Amino acid sequence: MTKTIAVIRGDGIGPEIMAATLKVLDALDCGLDYEFVDAGMAALEKHGELLPQATLDAIARHGVALKGPLTTPIGKGFASLNVALRKHFDLYANVRPAISFPGTKARYEDIDIITVRENTEGAYLSEGQTLSDDGETAQSIVRNTRTGATRIVRYAFELAVRKGRKKVTAVHKANIIKTASGLFLDVAREIAKDYPQIAFNEMIVDNTCMQLVMNPWQFDVIVTTNLFGDILSDLCAGLVGGLGLAPGANIGNDAAIFEAVHGSAPDIAGKNVADPCALLLAAAEMLDHLGMMGKGTRVRNAIHATLAAHDRVTPDLGGNGTTESFAEALVDRVLKRKGAVERHGA
Ligand SMILES: NC(=O)c1ccc[n+]([C@@H]2O[C@H](COP(=O)([O-])OP(=O)(O)OC[C@H]3O[C@@H](n4cnc5c(N)ncnc54)[C@H](O)[C@@H]3O)[C@@H](O)[C@H]2O)c1
């Protein structure tokens, strides 16, 4: 059976890393068809708007999209397209895995942490922002809801079950922010009781930052509110060597969008040197989401083996390969072809 997904190639390096990613997916024979649609600068040039209705319709129709990075033009009147997509489809769960890979400039080894960030409410949204006439006082509303906390915490536990994870840590600041953060913590404690097979603990966000740096191996799945999740997921990416290997998923009840966390990298666009790993790891998350866990694991294993062998990797990873040659090396491993060399010249 085939499944059609919406594919947004994106701007800058987007088309190059998307081509590499689809090459690996095709080698895996996932039974996926692609409907290519536009967003960002590519859409503005072709259709006169950044986020055409046809693109929203395709995502709604297929329920799953793989998205390259989008350039949001600088200047007033252009809202972030990623935020617009999250709002439009009510993509409440932002899932960010941070996994150690060999041959990267990471500070730690053997890290495997998934941050599940609430994506639709809380301080990050900066609702009702005002600045007083004298410029002295700025304020905004922090609104967390029981419904919002419930669905994100339940998502985190269900993800833990699905992926065979052992522990969920709820990160909060309920000791000081008694209502907004306290509500989230109360909900987390309640829902944890429904999952006796998963260990549960709670941690205050400032301590979590220190603990992540001192002993990151104690974490498995982290669930937290929007702003804390925004910060912690980048901290976790930093533990495993930065955004180059950081995938992200934005998931709602009716749609899910998978993407690399990095941007469109205009400085290297068109040079065939962009690293496709983050988008490919996002595609692996997408395969998991579609129930093809085995294929998702094969993608991650291929990346692991290719990086371990330093085979045809791109300059950001210290190699002299190209986006295309890196993709070939990954395909070789996915297919277990003889072309895969165990130590290709860096
Ligand atoms: N998810 C998204 O769509 C998304 C996320 C962040 C930024 N952006 C957009 O991207 C544009 C550029 O933003 P930026 O320069 O701040 O961040 P960026 O992530 O595009 O680039 C930062 C640095 O990392 C390098 N880099 C990024 N991805 C790489 C890859 N795959 N391989 C090798 N090197 C890579 C770039 O060359 C650059 O030096 C902006 O228009 C921004 O709005 C989009």
C-alpha cells in the first residue's frame, strides 16, 4: 500500500537536502508517494504568497508533510511561516530527539534524549503584549490550560510507550510560577499514574539545565511547557554537537510536519555541501510516526555507520564529500551495498 505525503522542498539548501533525503527514503522502499508543494520564498516567487492555500490543502489531505527549511523574509508584516503552520494545524507537540552520533564535535557520547515541548500556549506565545506609553512597563499574558497540559503530557507518555522508553521527566517552575506552571505539574502527576510501567520524575527547569550539563544520561523523555521546551531542546542539541544533526517534528491530531531544526543556510545554498542528516533524521521520525519503526531505525543506523566510517561526509562534519556523495554513502549502507567504505578519506 502506498501513502502520499506532502513535500515542501524549502528555500536555500532545502532542495539539495530534500533530494538527498528522498534518495535514501526511495532506497528503503517505504511505499511513499510525494506531492510536491511550495512554501516560503519559493512560493512567493511562483505564486505571489508565502503560504499558498494549495500547500495547506495538501498537508490537510495527506496528514503528513516533510518540510525543508523556509526563509521568512526580514521586515514587518511577515510572520514566521513555521509558527503559522503550527497555528493552522494546531500542531501541539514539538518533538525534538537529541542523539549522539560518532565523528561529530559533540561534548558527550551515548546521549539519547527526546524533548516533548508544548507548542501552542504558555509564555512563548507572548499573548496580549503591551508596552506602556512611557516605555517603562512591558507585559504579556501567560496562559496555560488543563486541556493543553493534558494532551502534551499524554503525548509524551504514549511516545515513551511506543518507543520503548523507560522514563518521563516533567520540567516546570511550579515552585515560583504557582498557577501557570503548577497546573502543568499537577496534570503531569495525574497522568503519570496511568503509566505505571514508565518511571516518572519532576524537575525544576533551572536545575534541569544544570543536570543536563552535569549528567545528561539520567534523561530519557522530557516533557515541558512551550518556552522551557524551546530552550531545553536547543540545550540538548548542543550536548550532541549542535543543530546539524537536530530533527524536529510538529504533531497535531490531524497533521504532522517533520523538518530539520536548522534554517535555509543561504551562505552555502547551491554549493552541494549542505549536510542532509538533520532532515533525514526528521524523515526517520516521520517513518516511526507512520508506523514504519523498522525503516526509521534503518535510517538512523545508516547515518550512524556512515559517520562512524567518516565516509563521504560533508565539510561541516570535517569531510570533503558533497551533499550528493553523502547521500550515496547513506544509500550504500541502507542497501548494504559494497560501495560503503569503512574509512573513506576525510
Ligand atoms: N525551520 C525553518 O524553516 C527555519 C529554522 C531556522 C531558520 N530559518 C530561516 O533560515 C534562514 C537562515 O537562518 P540562519 O542563518 O540564522 O540559520 P541557519 O541554520 O540557516 O544557518 C546557520 C549556520 O549553520 C550552517 N548550516 C545550517 N544548516 C546546515 C546544513 N544542513 N549543513 C551545513 N551547514 C549548515 C549555515 O551554513 C550557517 O553557517 C533565515 O531566513 C531564517 O528565518 C528557517
